Amino acid sequence: MAARAHWTLASTLGVVAAPFVVLGIASFAATLWISWQLDGGAAAVNEAGRMRMQVNRWALAVALRDEARLPAIIADFERGLELLRTGDAERPLAVPVDAVVAERLSTVVGGARAFGARWGSLHGVGTDGLFAQAADLTAEIDALVTAIERHVARWTALLHLLQIAMIALAVIGGAVLLVTGYIFVLEPVGRLRQATARIANGDFGARVDGVTTDEFASLADGFNGMATHLQSLYRNLEARVVEKTSQLDEKRERLEALYGVTALASDATTLAELARGFAQRVVRVARADGVAIRWVDEDSDEYVLLATEGLPETMAHHEQCVHAGRCFCGTHAASPAVRVIAVHDVRPTGVKHCATAGYGSIVSLPIRLHERRLGEVDLFYHANVTPTPAERSLLEALTAHLAGAMENLRLAGLEKEAAVAQERAFIARELHDSIAQALAFVKIQVRLMGDAVAAGDLSRAREVLHEIDSGVRECYGDVRELLVHFRTRPQGADIEPALRTTLRKFEHQSGLATCLTLRGHGLPLAPDLQIQILHVVQEALSNVRKHASAEGVWLNVDRAPAWRFEVRDDGVGFAADAQTGEDHVGLRIMHERAEKIGATLVIESAPGSGTSVVLTLAQGDAAVAVTDGAAVAGP
């Protein structure tokens, strides 16, 4: 659209208002000048009236022969006359510039000079004609005053005329400005308001025309452009709503798919469950006719079928294991990106199950994690399908989630395997250090029993039989103790119930009295620390049962400033150098467990003075954080 040349609103209002502003300023200046003239004329009239009084005082002083006052009166008169002749801008005082006034002023000056020449001194002067000449001078001054008053009256009339003109100018200027404001401001605003109301009522064909100033012309052009845009938007609104709704539905489906796969990855416990759930979800998201999820054996380059959805049973049966390179799927040399395979355009080198089942295209998604192949997701379509960039991105994201979930399952399996192996090692060590040694002792005694029976030594045989009975009882006691130890587990963040259970079972097994004392308040213990502490306490109690010959056992627990556990008995005790002997396997086990949790273990004993086993945790290492009711080990 060609640009339209208009006067700006400021220019229009300036042109209209300029004459009135100029005339107003001129009238105001003229009024001020006339007022100044009137002030000067009034002061001149006042000064001339004062001179009449001075003339009378002068005549009176001459008549009375008042030589003292006469010079002052004459001087004052001459100053007044000089003011009328020259004026005084400070008062202001000025005789109007007029021919009549100038003539009268000259007459007064001449009469004053004549009067002064005759009556300016009292020496040799009489009083004849004094008052007559004074009356003549006063009459001349009166004539001057009259001339000045007439001139001032003319200026006053002109001032009134100017004031009336200014009032008329103000009225006319106000009317002109009102009309101009209506034409150039109010009317365009009204048009814009009417057009806005029509737009608000759904009439998108409303336009603003006939605006004559640049500001409102630009505003009208903008409004018209906006109305045109709104009209086009309204015409295409339904199509745009459908398009936006479709985009929102697509994004919602993608988010639901990502959320579903994420939830599946966190809930699945086996690889088969994960693959089956992923297949059910991805076949809906990708709108595929079938899907196959394969795991790759990198050693043999074979792709093993984990799960399918929508595939014919025959095809799924024959493709349980596909060697790399024998089919469209399972190509180990393929690009790590998404592959789109047109079944009928590619000549297969091996199996032809896809073509036989009627599929026209395959979308192959590699399952990769850190440049390592984990498998492949194959989407089957009866038609020729090419995913859009957005669909490719979604499928790659879903496959990345699947790869992460598969790796998490593998790591979880390894962790469980390591935990089982560690537990088996603990059990094996416990069996070796307790039951195995007892059984070895029984085995030796059985051999000795055979030798005694063969030799016919019945007394020796009875002694050996007694030893065998003691060994079997010891072995049986160790087995029961191990069962008690393995079944005792901490519950929650408080170790006190587990300690009381351990002491109660110990009392039932050994018949000894126990006492539990807990002092202070501290942070709760992490579950893994509780297990190790219970094992140390149980091992200490086991040693008391086997070796101490005690009558009582005390378990003292201090919670602050650091956790401290003391198992004390009043048994026979042992020498300090005996702690490293082969007969003290339990002591070695306790030291190993203490080292594992970073605690210190101190064993104090002396023959006949009992034994004290003290386990002390490092301060701050036992803190746990409780979240949603579950205890989680802290730093």
C-alpha cells in the first residue's frame, strides 16, 4: 500500500492555533504598552496638579516676604517642571507625545520662566500683578492637565477596545480549536471506537477510512491490518484448531508413551517381562502391524527373539533365533541409526518370512548403550512407511529407554548374584569355623573309637564315646546357634528389638542370665550396619557359651557421642596372648566384621576376671535418612 501524505496532528493544530496565539500575544503586548502610557499620563497629571499648588505657595511666599522658604519652593517647582519635560521611567511618568500637549507644555514652561524672572527674588520687587500673573500660570497648567487627560482618555478607549477584541479572539479561538479537535481528534477516535465495537461483535470486515492526520492514519492502517489478519485467522480458525489439536494429541501420545516405557522400565523385574511390555506399547505408539524385539549374542552374532506383538505365529516360531546377515533384521554391520527397509525392493539373502507374511516395509531400531549392541526392535508394516523426523526421534528415545532398562536389569542381576555369593561365603566361613571343626574332631574320635574296639580296650572306648557325644552335642549347638543367627534380622531403624531377641534366644539356649542396658540418645543405625553389629554381638555371646563358663552376661549400649556396644561376662577369661591362637576363630571373625564396617573392636580379658568385648563405631558413620518410612543409609 502506497504511503499517504498527511499533515501530522501537531502540525494541523499548530497551524490552526498559531494566528490566535500571535494575535493574543500582540494584543497582550499592546495592552501592556497602553497601560504603561496610561500610568505615565496619570503621573504627569498628578505632577502638573502639584505644580499648581507650588505656584500658589510661590505667590504667597512673595506676598509675605518669606525669604527663608522662597528658594525651596522655587527649586521644588523647577524639579516638577523638569519631570514634565523629561519624564521618569522609574515611576513611570511621561507626558504623552501629542502636539496639543507639547504646545501646552511649552506654554507652561514659558510662563514659568517669565514668572520666575519677575518674582524669583524679593529685592526691589513689589507685589503688583503678582496674583494675576500667578493665576495666568495656573490657568496654563490647567490647560496642560486638560490636554493630558484628553490624551489619556483616548488611550483608555483604545485599551477598552483591545480588551473587547481579546475577549472576542478568545471566544473565536476556543470555538475554532473545539471544531478542529472534533474534526481531527474526536471524529477519528469515534471511528476507531465504532470499528472496534464491530470487531468485538464479530464483524471482522470493519475498517477505518477518511482519517486525515498522520498519527490517526497510521493507527487506522494498523487497525485495518489487524482486522484483515483477524479476518483471515477467523476464516482459517477451524483448520488451525484441527491442526493444533492434532499436534497436541501427538505430543500427548508421545508423553504417554515415554511415561509408560519409563514406568515399565522401573517396574519390570525380568527381561522377558520388560520386552513383552515394551512390545505392547511400541506397537501402539508406532501404529505398526507387528513388532519383534531381539536380543543379540555378540559372541555368536545371533539375534534371539525376546517378545513379539502382532506377528504371525509361524513367523515368530521360525525366527526365534536369527543369525546376523540372514534376514532383513539382525544386520550387525548396519548403521546405528534407524533403518527403513522396503521388503519388496530389497532382495533377501536368507529367510523370506517378512515377504511371505505380506509385510511391505520394516523399520529397524538398534538397541545400543555406550556403543555396545544389546539388540534390535523391528517394526513391521503392510504398507510402505517412512517415519517422519519427529517419529524417528520418539522411537529412538523409546529404544534408548529400553536399552537403559535392559542394562539396569543386568546390573541388578549382577548385584543380586554378588550378594548371594557374599552371603554364601559368610555361611561357608561360619560352617567352616564352627561345624566343620566339630565334625573333624568327631571324625578323629570315631577313628580312635575303632582302634579301641579293635584292641578290646573298653575303658578307652567309653572315654572316646564320651568325647564323641560331647562333639556331637557341640556340633548340634553350633547348628542351632547358626540358625538363630541367620533368622535374627533388624526391623526398622531401631536395633534395640533385635538385641533383645538375640539375648532372649541366648538365654534359652545357654541358660545364662543376661542384662541389656541402653544409655543416651543418638542417630539411628543403617540396616547394613545393624546386621554386622548383630553378628559381632552373636559371635561374642557364642564365645561366652562355649568357653567362658560364666554365670551372667551384660550387654551395654551407648548411643552418644558414638555408638558403643560392650558384651561383658563374669567367666574364666583368658590370657591376652591367647587371642591369636588357633582356638580363637570367633575372635578373628569379630575383628573381620568390625573392619568391614570401619569400627574398632577391643577385647579385654584376664584369667579369672571375665571378658569384655567392646565394638565402637566412628562418630557420624551411623546416621540414616528416613524417607517415606524407609531407612536409607546415610554418608
